Amino acid sequence: MVYLTRSEHFNAAHKLYNPAWTPEKNDATFGVCANQNWHGHNYDLYVTIKGEPHPDTGFVYDVKKLSILIREQVVDKLDHKNLNLDVPFMKDKMCSTENLAIAIWNELAPHLPEGVQLHCIKLYETARIYVEYFG
Amino acid sequence: MVYLTRSEHFNAAHKLYNPAWTPEKNDATFGVCANQNWHGHNYDLYVTIKGEPHPDTGFVYDVKKLSILIREQVVDKLDHKNLNLDVPFMKDKMCSTENLAIAIWNELAPHLPEGVQLHCIKLYETARIYVEYFG
Amino acid sequence: MVYLTRSEHFNAAHKLYNPAWTPEKNDATFGVCANQNWHGHNYDLYVTIKGEPHPDTGFVYDVKKLSILIREQVVDKLDHKNLNLDVPFMKDKMCSTENLAIAIWNELAPHLPEGVQLHCIKLYETARIYVEYFG
Amino acid sequence: MVYLTRSEHFNAAHKLYNPAWTPEKNDATFGVCANQNWHGHNYDLYVTIKGEPHPDTGFVYDVKKLSILIREQVVDKLDHKNLNLDVPFMKDKMCSTENLAIAIWNELAPHLPEGVQLHCIKLYETARIYVEYFG
Amino acid sequence: MVYLTRSEHFNAAHKLYNPAWTPEKNDATFGVCANQNWHGHNYDLYVTIKGEPHPDTGFVYDVKKLSILIREQVVDKLDHKNLNLDVPFMKDKMCSTENLAIAIWNELAPHLPEGVQLHCIKLYETARIYVEYFG
Amino acid sequence: MVYLTRSEHFNAAHKLYNPAWTPEKNDATFGVCANQNWHGHNYDLYVTIKGEPHPDTGFVYDVKKLSILIREQVVDKLDHKNLNLDVPFMKDKMCSTENLAIAIWNELAPHLPEGVQLHCIKLYETARIYVEYFG
């Protein structure tokens, strides 16, 4: 078994805001992240898959096809978007990095070819904060 | 003469949108960057000053004081903000990285102590795009 | 289960020196790292915790609180210190990166809130050398 | 148990080409990577070993000895080489990053001292593509 | 005047070899870089242009157009190529990073639009070696 | 004219302390950097030289020779040292990054070969603080 990772990037706006709470409770809980006018990030996404290298190619999976898959299923839906307003699969969810990583897993997993398993979604919100989700 | 650089970071939302233009012309010119619901970035800011090291300290300027100055005059006004809506010194300007770097220079330059000159504002919008302004 | 990582930094002096050995054996074993006048590093510390995202916030744990916890329990005790002389929890231990990572785990683990588990301490001594400890 | 990682680097030429296939099938499968005149990469190699820190040194293993071992058993055989033509242990294998990581594991594992286990070979082909092999 | 930089990447094979010299002199001068079977690199290219931001857009030049220009005029001719064999504009030149940077300048400069000047070609051969050319 | 840069690294201990001042004034001025038991850094050093590429080699200067020169004249005197105690060329100087960069210039400049000029010493104390000296 070999693990293959490809990174992609997207830039997006969001805010942390629980609509069931008062503005005061949102501010107290999320601080500047609750700014009603939004803020944003350059997100770095690392997708790790695992499988056996194919004897004819030496590939677990063609990394160019993996890149296209990530862009079509995930990045094109998130890049230069407002994560709270523009992304159907984040609707009615708190827009934390944790929830975003889980949602990216759920978008991507059904589209991997036979013989290849999704292993990890690693998502950097900043250079010093990241989450990992293993399904 | 020695050049001293300190980097700071801020996360912000923005869009590229010229209000004198039609939505169609904005889309044609700025593409996804014109998304009306905003997008955002992790901006990396490098501030370079120059001067002679002081014989008593070996410092051009105390880099901790420089960091505080950058945060008070610039980062606190930009971090977790919407650059188009929340930042008085960007009001009525196109919110490009070029214009943001010039505006940061103008905010910071008057506050440097005697004997120290601002040399360069270098601003990364993404890891692969940056601008530099030398006054 | 989601894994959340926050990185912090500290700069410290240390040496590798076993007081039960002769200076010659220390030099033969540790080479330049045994320099009696010390050397030092910029240490990069990655703390990974795991848990379930809370439905109200989407957070495994508020990463700002995690940052404060790491600074109070670990970084403030190590930053701009001599690891051999100034740090009670390293007293009478060989000051290797391995032992430092284990000690950081032991300092931090008791202070995590209920529902959150410490998963990994990853500590870079240089950009090309790091250790990981999983408890 | 503590995990210790050391990174090393090598620069090499290679191509992806299955000699059992026609040139057309190679081009269709591997695209520009099948260029008959070769292309190349700066490979970043991360070798992770695991063990108990020794009470006398605090070391899982002396990282300088680990660096020498990696260079002698692996890097000296790959650096500034053509991976398809110059490397006996890649002969008759598809020269993918996956297969290269497995081959590096097989070269290195027999040479680790008692009490130390090889845990992971992580190999970056570019800054955005890497594979991991755990034996 | 504002300076705008965009980075692009290409992976290529090359060797350092002066055909007017004996193999022995080539080996003595270029060492492992003269390996007749080639080696290769991940090259990082930083293109810096300068100009006045346009009042309508805030742009010195649309960075997406700059990226397309660099790819069409430079990267597509170098990526996954053998720099000695496959690149017309490197023919009969020593394939050093210095000469490659000068050649990239000459390819790119004629294609910049009016009002924008090429300022610098910065080319990394490895993470620790780069050259800069200012025309 | 082409500019060629090579980076090297060293790890060292130091403190900021003016012996003409009281301990109280040192603490007030330098804060934690005045810790009498020292602290330390991983310093990243970038040496830039300039010249014309030689027609026979394409080199401004052989970067391997430049690396050896930097190590012999600079890095070997600083690596795993105490900058205040162990380095003759820093004796009786405030051990700031500014003064260290100037001293490195003075050590290195006399040893460059004819036709090659030292252009810049760039020295990172941390990933977010660096100085540049141009002679």
C-alpha cells in the first residue's frame, strides 16, 4: 500500500456565526471571526489517497487525474467564493475548518475510482492552523 | 546602512469591482475576483526599514517595536476585515494588492522614528503573487 | 473524529552533554552539539489534538484557546531560555529533541479540556530534523 | 516510542515510459512525462525511524549518523543521476514516485541498527505531489 | 511605480557540458552536473514587472494575463523538457542557471504590453541556489 | 550582470547585552533577549554575488566553490557556537543581527575571486525577521 498526496489551493471568504445565537454571543464566542462583513483565507488542501501501484504504470492513481478530480469536485465550488453564501454543500453548517474538511471528504469520496481509497483530507486555514479528517 | 525587515500577517475579505462599470464589464475584467459575495486571502506583509545600527544596541530599530507599530498602524485595521467595506483608508479605491501596498506605506511612513526610513512594503496576496512599493 | 493542529515557535539555547561522562566522551558522542558555551535553535512546535466538532461552533476546540494554552503551559517556559539551565521540567534530562517533545506532551496533556485528547507533539529542531511523540 | 525524521535532497532526471507499450500509448498515458529526452526534479526525501530514546543520549538514533546512512545507501546513488539509466535498484521498474519510494525503503531498511525501525519513506516529486510508504 | 511578481514552475532535465572540452575537463569542472545521462530540477521562476497602477483597475497589469504570458512564452517551452536538447532558445549555450535566466528575459521582454516594463527574472535551481537578472 | 545567491545555515546561541549598562537597563531595553543564560537561533544566510557569466561555463562563479567559501570563511566560525563568546570577529560588538550581517560581509568580501563582487548579505534570525547589508 502506498499513499499519494496532491495539494490544491483556493481563496475564499467566510465568517463564523451561529444564527441561533445573539450577535453578542457570536462576538463573545468567535471574536473577530464573527465580523458580519466577512474575512477570508488562502486555503491549502492536501488530498491523500492510498492503493497498490499498478504494474503497468507504477501509479496508485494518475496524479494529473487526481488533480482534475479535486478541482472539478471541490476547488471549483470553493475558489473565489463566499463559503457561507455560495456553496450548497456548506449550507446550514457552521463554516469552521473542521466542518469544511468533512464536507470536502464527502464531496470527493464517491468519485474515486475502484482500487483507490480516500485516506485523508488535510486543510490549512493559515500556515499555522490545519485540520485532518480520515473519514 | 542596514535594511531590517519584519513580516506580519492578516486575513481579509475583498472583491475587485469598479462601481463606475456595469456588472458585465466587471465580470469580463476581473472574472471570479468580482464575485459579489466576496472572497478572501491570507496576506503576508513584509515591512523593510533602513538606517544605521545604533552603537549602544546594534539595532537599526528595535524589531519588537517595529512589530507593534505595524500591528497598531496597519494590521489591526485590516485583520479579519472586509477591505472594501471596513477600512477607512481603502475607501473609494480599487482594492487591488497594488493599491493596498501603497495605502499601507502611507499609513506606516509617518509613524517611523527619526533616523529610520521606510524602504519597502512587500505584500503577498497568495504564495505566487506579490507586489512591492518603494514610496 | 477530526484532528486539529496549531503551531507555535520558540527560540532557545541548549547543549547535548551527559554529566556522567568525561568531556572527551561527550565530544566524541555529540560533536559540535556538546560545545560548552551552548548553541541554539528556532524550534517549531506543532500540537495536534483530536475530538468531535461541537454542533454549535463547528470546533473540536477553539484554536485561539489552544494557542493560549500552548503558550502558557509550554512556550512561555521555553522561549528565549537555556533549555539545560532555565527549564524546571527539563532538569536532569538529556536535552535532546526527543526528550523535549516527551516533556512538552507531559506539560500540556493535563490541561486539555474534557472531550479533547492530545494526539501528537511534533517538534522541529531545524527545517530538516523533527521528532513526533504520540504519548 | 518516539519518531525521528531527517530530510535529504537529490536532483535527478527521469521519464515515465513503459517499454512494452507503443510510443503512442506511452504519450496517451503519461503525456509530457513520457518525453523521450527526459525531464527532472528536485526530490525531497523524508526518512522517519522510530524507537525508544536511549537514557545516556536522549537519542532514538544519532541524527548525524542517520543522515550519513541515508546519503550512503540512497542519496549518493540517486543524486545527479538518470533514474531510468543510472540506478541499479530501479532497473526494469516503472520510474514513478511510488516505485521510487518503495525502492528507497528496500535499500535503507537493512542498514538500520538494532532497536531502531524504519517507519516511513516520504518522497516529494514537486512541492505539490508526494508519496508515503510504510513498508 | 509598483513592482508586481508572479511565480511559475517547470521541471526539466539538463547537464553542464562544454562540447569544446574533453570529457575529463568537463568532469573536473562540472563534477556530477556533467553526468552524460542528465539530471534535472524543479525550477521556480519569479517574473517581476513594474509600472503605474491603472486608475480603473488598480492593476499594474492583470496578474492572470501575466501568468498566461509567462506560460505561453516561457514555461510551455521548458516544462518537462531537456534544456540542452529540446529548447531552441538554449541551443549552443552553456545550460547554466545564469544563462537560462538571461534567455528567459529575452523571450519574455518583447511580449509585455505598453506601459509595463520587465524588471527582474529570478530563477531558483534548488531551494538554496538562485540567480537574478535585471536586463 | 547576473546576481547569484547561495544560502547556508548555522545554529548558534547569543544574547543581547550591553556590558556598559546595568542589568536593569539591559532588561528594560532587550527584554527576554537579555537572558543571562543565553538563547539561540537557526540562522539562514543568503550570500549574493554579481558578475558576468563566463562564456566557457555559463557561471558567474561556481556555486559549489561559493558554498565552500561561505562555509570556510563564515559558517564554520559560527555554527554551533556562542556568538558572544566563541567568535573572534564578533568580540566587543553588540551581537545584533544587523552587526552580525556586517561582520559576515567583512569576513567574506576579501576572499571572493577577481571579477566577482559581493552584493548582499541577507541574514534571517527567525522566519519573520531578517536584515540585508550591501556594503
